[in-house]
Amino acid sequence: MKVAIVGGTGYGAVELIRFLERHPNIKEIKIVSHSQAGKAFEEAYPHMTQIVSQHMSALSIEELANEVEGVFFATPSSVSYKYVPALVDKGVFCIDLSGDFRLADPEQYEQWYGTKTAAKVDLAKAVYGLSELYHQQIKATKLVANPGCYPTATLLALLPALEHKVIKETGIIIDGKTGVSGAGRSMSLAVHFSEMNENTRAYNVCQHKHIPEIERYLSDRTNKEIQINFTPHIIPMTRGLMATIYADLQELITAEEIEQLYRDYYQGHTFVRIRPIGQLPATKEVYGSNYCDIGLQVDRRTNKLIIVSVIDNLVKGAAGQAIQNMNILNGWDEQLGLNDVPIYP
Amino acid sequence: MKVAIVGGTGYGAVELIRFLERHPNIKEIKIVSHSQAGKAFEEAYPHMTQIVSQHMSALSIEELANEVEGVFFATPSSVSYKYVPALVDKGVFCIDLSGDFRLADPEQYEQWYGTKTAAKVDLAKAVYGLSELYHQQIKATKLVANPGCYPTATLLALLPALEHKVIKETGIIIDGKTGVSGAGRSMSLAVHFSEMNENTRAYNVCQHKHIPEIERYLSDRTNKEIQINFTPHIIPMTRGLMATIYADLQELITAEEIEQLYRDYYQGHTFVRIRPIGQLPATKEVYGSNYCDIGLQVDRRTNKLIIVSVIDNLVKGAAGQAIQNMNILNGWDEQLGLNDVPIYP
Amino acid sequence: MKVAIVGGTGYGAVELIRFLERHPNIKEIKIVSHSQAGKAFEEAYPHMTQIVSQHMSALSIEELANEVEGVFFATPSSVSYKYVPALVDKGVFCIDLSGDFRLADPEQYEQWYGTKTAAKVDLAKAVYGLSELYHQQIKATKLVANPGCYPTATLLALLPALEHKVIKETGIIIDGKTGVSGAGRSMSLAVHFSEMNENTRAYNVCQHKHIPEIERYLSDRTNKEIQINFTPHIIPMTRGLMATIYADLQELITAEEIEQLYRDYYQGHTFVRIRPIGQLPATKEVYGSNYCDIGLQVDRRTNKLIIVSVIDNLVKGAAGQAIQNMNILNGWDEQLGLNDVPIYP
Amino acid sequence: MKVAIVGGTGYGAVELIRFLERHPNIKEIKIVSHSQAGKAFEEAYPHMTQIVSQHMSALSIEELANEVEGVFFATPSSVSYKYVPALVDKGVFCIDLSGDFRLADPEQYEQWYGTKTAAKVDLAKAVYGLSELYHQQIKATKLVANPGCYPTATLLALLPALEHKVIKETGIIIDGKTGVSGAGRSMSLAVHFSEMNENTRAYNVCQHKHIPEIERYLSDRTNKEIQINFTPHIIPMTRGLMATIYADLQELITAEEIEQLYRDYYQGHTFVRIRPIGQLPATKEVYGSNYCDIGLQVDRRTNKLIIVSVIDNLVKGAAGQAIQNMNILNGWDEQLGLNDVPIYP
């Protein structure tokens, strides 16, 4: 199969290429970049020397529709929505790593993103690509809205407890910590080494675009209107994301029972690893891999459940889950090309 | 004045020496180390070459009482409590950077620390050295229990809002992030560079020794029994500590009013800097200095107050505040020897 | 095929397991650890949860000889030499990642390592596993002395120029820079995060064990007695190694001719990538992969050739090259199980 | 005294302000920024909240000449040369942290910098501000060309051995390693956190602007035409600079004699610390301070002297040395305002 990546010079794209290059069912990759069309890919990314040798192409929907069976969009906000519907109409599957198709309502999108997205009717065609939870729907679609990094770590961590009414729906606090790669390759003082090394800062407090996304799917799975408080922090590391989640326990339940409930919930899902009660995962323990590791702790003094969920923000939080969704959508084994062991140390 | 430091080879001690070396009222420092007595200090810390040239001494209470006017204890848990009462009896002021004198009850200490401390009657003699809040008491004592790093950042951030009933006393969540230096110089896998670089992990969840300390002084200042949930994380940086605090707003109050309330509360206290609403401090912005910077954000959607408080864990969180307390206790200007501008970048 | 790893809890071992777990020709791995026999492997390395589920075994040569076809030694100095000859005698292939079999002379070993190794006659049985240069010999042996990290980067960088007499044999300077993981998982102040973060230091200057190893094989390939000056530095990163090499140009030759000479020399060797003249590789450009990237620069002013050679010290500098040698020794494609694309960023 | 800083938003400027704010003889600082005139300084640098409260000014030579006694230029290349001569003519002392006045010949400047500088006659008026070596000349001038970071570390390390003919003048190799802050605050992929963290790269090999500067003053002090080979590397840390220098020993001299020679050479110069033979300084051991630490090692096998010289690139390599020069130029104690102990860890 031949696929294309649009947005070829960002970190999402280069991570997609890392997996696609070795994917047994992918024979060819076409790299499309608006800003750097014509440039050799290895010039932008010298680590790909002798691995990828092609010049990036300009974007043409016609050409893509003729040449490839699927397209990954690794573009900034408000780009993919202009091209995806036409491609899907022509039978090309699209996996969108941007946020354009993650919300149901274009007005809500505009409110949080500050820019436009597709019409409601087009948004309704997209399936949310949280692979473990929407497996059946992904299998049946041509258009996947690949989840954001924080929503992936948060939803996988919260849903078992919420759906089983172990915790209350109100008062949930999510304290996020992520490496700098999540901010992409474009330049700003916030990603300057001298500003971020030996430094930690909160950002986009109460205003992060992932808030409505998290709330939408928490509500969708529980049939309740759930509101969360989410505060992300940037940490002096390149990769890795942790969500530390605080929720009120609802009923008398032992820590061991909660652990078992989580194990049962993710039975058969290789990429979610539940840790024994009290063992909390560190971000490096999933580095470079598609795992989401979840640890649980009960605080009897304050009757809280504390959940620590970690992913590699560029893998399970972006490119890895996109590959997983491509596998599901095509009816392949979902682990195909994703068997990387975490790199440690 | 001549003072001594007991526990001379830890990071707390070396940071004390950094400030004491240039302190206008300190003429001599005696460095005491149990484990490395007889060794040249600059052998343990080559960056002190030609700055400190002395061999470390063994601990003798008699000698100390004869030679110095004050002693800083930068010792592990359950060491200082054996020596401090005798020194205070002899008229030597003691500033204890360990946790031995921070709690009121030796049984509670044993429960959280797992080791012993002084008798209740001795604990009662200590004044808690949170300089801004216990200024008068510090002035009148010979025994200061220097606060822990997390309690310093947390109490300074929470007390204005709690005392003025801006937030509810229940349901307070404190998500802590600190650099590796907080774990000291002794070796463990948790401080191994290859294990901690590009990594973030939660630790001591629900069991951290700073929990009873924070709760004691929150309760002391509000005359309420306050319980908090505190989850610390270790971050791949050397210095710096952030407490991100989540609390429920109690009344209709604007963000600007909260900011003003904080400014009024710390009027005249140079080392606490309140940021304009919406500007949240980063840890590096206090690097190497004695500042505690506090930022505030109101989340109207969930009716929460989010407070971000940052300190250098080794300065305002340890040695710097100890110097500040020495200044207050001796009736000197509290800023003496502490006028370092944060090092940035 | 079933293989064993002796020294199962070091970084070399865990990196071997990362590759062996996915190697198409390896069906089973036995993990042997002297110090932690009986312990679950994932307890030592939680990132291997659900990937490796075995308890580590004690070392028994008899058992190994019965159970496995090959053994990797990832042990400290002066361990493997006691066991390797017996295993080889029983027909088990051994790949030794320690230095025990890299030098020809046990006295020289003792002089540089300070401990003992095998007898001269046993050392003579080992083939040096610099895969690209000793391919034929590796194919024909049961005992591979896997090269050190610095010798790998240095020899691959220097030999084309030396063998073709582009540079003089005298006066070669090698300035090495490596991440902290090269020092292993055992604890010392030198690997303490707070001591190494934001820090760079030279170490073992003029005394590093890799000096005689580099000189042995430079001499071996050129039939000259070559002496080098080698100064390693430790850099605040986990993985990655760079050798910056300075040598006097011997003849009038253009930079382009040198580049071509290097390209010809490594024709057909996938894992050595020669960069275009003037483009110098960065360590991260080979992160997690088995590549050695080499860049070249000519300084006409001083008539020097500057060679920059980078590897991932744990992959091409240790475990990856060991897998490559296993592949060659068994007559398999040398790239089997080693097709990882560098992880970037 | 009142002084001004031109180029107020770069790292050089903010570091100057850190020292000037506490300098006993400086009463007022005027911050001039072309690009950000009118903006509050603490908006650009929030760590200066409540320390510096002024709006940055536009550049006017007239105003400066009327208002201040001295001006520091912390500007990019080819800016200061346009303003310095006029200010000096009006009796204002100028300390230029850029390279504009470091070379003798405007053509050579243009060749290495690619842009223009002052006329030869104006360049001749500048004194090179390597404080320890040109003390008398600095005392007598109004125009100091503050040295580059690499030249500072290199010249202090090489000159004692060269002047005393301990080493040969030919074949000197300087391998430089520096943190990212040396590249300044302006944005480029080379300072992007995700590109530089866990990474090391050589840059500007054989073409670095500091080469002619180093050669000029090596030659000046020895009356020989000295050429060096200099290869800088960027290291994943913010501050710190190391020069590892390789030179051929010229005569039979013991390591101890060399150490003594260095100690004698820097007798009375507080800011240069010579380490005992075999103890090599790490960059963090001078962090935040004005020290240059020098370590020495003799390699008998290859008859080389290896010198390791470390500075904080923003202090002794820029702002600290500029303050030192201001002190000397004004006839003050050269340590005034510079007594910071290195921050460790």
C-alpha cells in the first residue's frame, strides 16, 4: 500500500515516517510539504540520510487521490479540514493528527482554537481514533480524527473508573506535564533551549484546546455532562507526557478492586499496561513506544483516587496511535509495525 | 559572628556556605561533618577552591557551644534532635533545616518519618521558620525549625486565600514538581542521571513527610482542621520547585480582587513576588535566589482558583530561608546577604 | 534459536533484550544475573512490563551449554574471561561486550584495567567484532570481542584515511564526548543527576582503557605502531557518543576526494553513513539506531583533517553491534533485527 | 555612577544587569534597546520583577553622553562600531561585548564576520579586555574590546605555557564545548530545545569568528605568528564553556613544574584558579561566577600537554569580565560586585 503524509516537516510527520518505513504493509510513502516542496527530505532531517530519499511534493488533492490509498494529515490547526472531505469522497482514507475533526461543533472549535474548521455535517463523519475505545467505529470509517496527546493519556486513565462509577463525575482535576516536542518544530521563545532547560512552567491554564476534547469523550462514554479542570505544564525533556489525575472516590472499594477493574477493562489491549497498585509509571518507561502505562493510588485520608497515566506524546499521543488506527481501519493486526520496545535508559 | 554548619557535605550545607561566605555579619564558618571529618572541604566540593579552605571538623557540642553563636543543622532526619536542645540551653541559636522540629507530636513524626525525634516538650520550644508569617516569633526564639521546600511554596501560596476565606478549606489539591537536588547528594537509582534525564515520575504519593507539616500550619493559621492531597513529582532539572494548587472558590470575587488581596498580604515582604493575574511564574525565574513567586488564575467554568508558586528548593526552600531566619532572629535586616538576583538563563 | 545474556541488569543487557525480543531468528532469551538471580526482570526494569516476564537465573555454565546456542556477556571487567573459554569449548558462541578479550596481551590488560583477564592463548582465539572491518573473521569464529564504544566510533572514522595514507600516523588527537549511560547503572557521584546536569567534565585523561584498544587495531590495519592521544568527556545527555578527531593531512587531496574515498571504503555497509563534506553529524541523528555517521572537514589553514564520528553508545557502541556480530557469525543478514530508524527528536 | 547598556534584551545584557544591580559603585542603569524601546524590561524578563522597573529606551548618543559615564554594548556584530567612537570622544567609557573592536584589521573582520566594522585607526584605540593580561592598558583606556568567551578560556589557558616556551607554537588544537546560551536569545533551529536536548554537535568548524581573535593575542604576547585549530561544539546545557587544549611539550619539564609555573603566572589574580595536577575542572564548578578554572595533564606517551579551561560563558566569558574591566578602568578593586560563589549543584 502507498500512503501520503501531508505536513511533512513537523515532528508528527517524521515520527509517522519512522513507523511507516518499517511497516510490513506499506510499500511507499509520499511526503507532502506546503512550505518545503521540492526540498530533499534528508536536508530537513539529516537523521534520515539513506533511509528516506525523496524530495517533498506540493499538495495536490487530485494527485493524492490517484496515487495513494490513505493520507495522514500532520498539519497545523485549520488546514486539514479543507482537504479531507474531498479525499474521503474519492475513497481515500484520512487520518487527521490535527484537531480539526475532534470536536462536534464548529463554533466550539472556533471558540477554543480561534480559527475555523469544517461544517458540522463533515465533523459528524469523523470517528474519534482513541483506538482502544472506538475500535469498531474506526474499523468502519474512512475518516479518523486522531486524538490529542493529553486526551489520549487522560481518557484512557479516567474512563474505566468513570464508566464503573468508582469516582464522582464532578471535581476532576488533571495536572498535565509534557516534554517540549509537543510544541512542534516551529520557533518561539517557549521552545528555546536556554529558556526551557532547568525550567518548568504552566501554560494555557484553563484555556487549552484539549479541554473540550476531553470533556466531549468523557461525556460521550458516560452520558453525563462532565467538566474537568486541566492545567498543562511544560517540562525540560523532549518526549514524554504524564497526566496526574485527582478524583473523588464514590464508593467503598479497595485499591485492589480498582486495579482489577482496570485490568479487566483493558483485557486484550496490548498497548495499555496497568501497573500493580502503588507502582506509578514514569514517562521514560514508554519512551519511543506506543504504550500507555497507568498507575493507581488510593488516598484514604482524603478519599481520592490518584491516577498517573504516561505516554510518549509523539507515539501513542500522535503518530503511533495514527498507525494503530490505520491498522484497525484496514482490518490488519493493530500492532503491525508498532512492536517497538521502549528505549531505556 | 561565627556560626557552624553541621552536616557539611550535603547540598543544604554547601548552599548555606555560598550565602554565609559573603554575609556581611558573618566572620567565620565552622564546617562539621560526621562522615568526612578531617577531609578538606574543597576536596568534597572543588568549586569552593580558594573560597573555603578548611578541614571539616567532628561534631562536639562542647566545642560548638564555646566557639560559635549559632548552628545550622543540615543533617538527615533524626539527627539534629539529639543535639539541638543542649545547644539552645547553652545559649547558642539553632536553625534546623531537617524536619525534626517541624511537627508538634513525636508520634506523628514517627508515623510519617519512620524514625524518632525530640520529646513533645522540646518540640514546643521550636518556632516554625516560615519567615514572612512567623516573623515576630522567630525574632524571639533561639530555635528555628526551618520549613521544608514544599511547605514553603505551598503555605505562602495558600494562606492569603484561606485566611481570607476566598477558597474552601476542603478538597485542596497540591501537585508538586521539583528538581533532583531536593533528594540530596546521597546515591540512589532515583537520582541516577540516566534514570532521571528525559524522565518525570511521581513519588511518595499520599505519604510524603511534608503532608503533616503543610496541614499543621494551614490549620494553625486558620483554626480549622485542614486536610490536603499532595502529590510530588520529580522533574529532570537540578533546582527549582513548583506547587500547582487547585482549590474551590468560596465566594464571588474577581481575579483582580484576589491579586490585590495577595499583594496586600505580602506588603513589605520583599521575597514574595505576586505576579499580575494570568502571568504564571516559571521555576527558572527564581533560580539561585530567595524569591517565592506566586501566580494566580481563576477558572470560571469549574469555579476553581489555581495558584502556581515557585521557589528555588535549595534557597527559599532551604538555605536561603535559613539565612533569612538567622537575620530575623538576630535583629538584622532580613535581606542581609540575600540580595542575589535570579540567574537567568 | 535460544540465547542467554549474562549480566542481566546493566544497560548493555537491557539494550540487548530490546533488540533480541523482536529479532526474527531468536525465539527465547535467558537472562542471567549474579547479583539479582531470582528477581523478576520487570521489577528491575518496569518499562519491560508485559514484554519480558521471567525471573533472572543464576550463572551455571553447564546449564547454559545445554540450553542455549549463544551467550552475550554484558558483565563488568574481569568476569567473562572466566567463563567464555569453557562455553566456546562446548560449542556455544560467545559475544563479549566487556573488554576482557579485546587486547592481545594479559599484561597490557592488567596495566590499563588494573585487574586480570584470560591467558594470551585464549585471547588469541577471539575475533574483534568491529563488524564492518572484520566481517570475514567474525563469520568464522565462536568468540567475538565486541568493541568498546569509543574504539568503534574512532576506528570507523580513522581507518579509511589512515589505510589510504591521507593522514599522518603521528600526532592524532581524539577528543571524545559521551552521554552518562556509558558509565552504566551502578551508582557513583559521577552519574548523580545533580552533579552531571548542566555540567561537562573530562575524565580518565591519558588513562582510558580504550586507548590500547584503539591503538591495537589502528596498528593491526596499517602495520604501523600507532599512538594516539585520547581525551574523553562526559556530557549531560543519556545516550550518544562523538569522537572529534584531528589529524595532519599527508598529501594534496581535495575534501571531495576524501569524501569519495570514505564512501568507497564503506560501500555496501549500511550502518556507516558518510555525510557530504562540511555536514557534520550530531549525536541525536543516530539515537537508538545502529548507525555510525561520519562527517569530514578539511582545514586548509592548518592542513588538518577533522573527522566527526557519532554513534549511539549503547547500540553501535555496544548491544547493536553485538547483534550485528551475532547475525554475521550465524550467516544471517547483518541487518536482521536492527532496522530501527533513529528516534528524532 | 550611572551607566547604560545598549542591546538590553539579550543574555549578555541581562547578565550585566544582574551584576550592576548590586554593584556598590553603580547607582543607576539605563537600559537601551533598539527593537524593544518603550517596553517594560520585566515584561521581557519576568525574573526581574520588582528588581528592575524601567521601560527600555531608544538609542541616542547625545542623551547617553549627557546622562551616563559609561556604556556597555551587548549588541550583535557590526552595531557598536557605529556609536562607540563618538561616545569615547565625548569622554564616555565604552565596554564593547561584541566583536567589533577585537581585531586589528577591518578587512580581516569582514572576512570572518561577513560584515563591516570600524576603521583601522579606530580599532587601534581599543584595548583588549582580557583583564588578567592587559590590566595596565585597561586602566588607561576609555574603550575596551571585551573578549569573546572562547578566547577568554583559551588565552588564559595557553599563554603561561606558550610564553614560557613549555609547549611548541605549532600544532595546537583547541576543542571547544559550550552551552546553548552562547548562541543568544534569538531563535533558530540550532537553539530549539527538542533539537539540542540529548544532542551534541560541532559547528562553524574552521570558520569560527573567535579563531582570528585567539591567534591575534597569542601572537601579540609571544611575538610569533601562531596558528591554531579550533573546533567548537554545542552541548545540551545552558551555561558553561570548556576548552580542551592539546599541545606538544617542548622540553623536559615535570607536571608539577608546569603547575607551579601556572600558579606563579596568575599570582594575585583571584579569578584564575589553577587546579592541582591531574584534577580537571568541570564547567559547573564555575557556574554563575567570574572564575576561570584551569587543569593540567601531561601525557608522557605522546608527549602532549592537555589543558582544560572552564568558564561560565556569560560571566567570565562576557558580562562578568566586562564588570571586571569597568572596575579596572575606573581604578576600583577588580573584584567589586563580582564576589559570587559558584552555584553548585
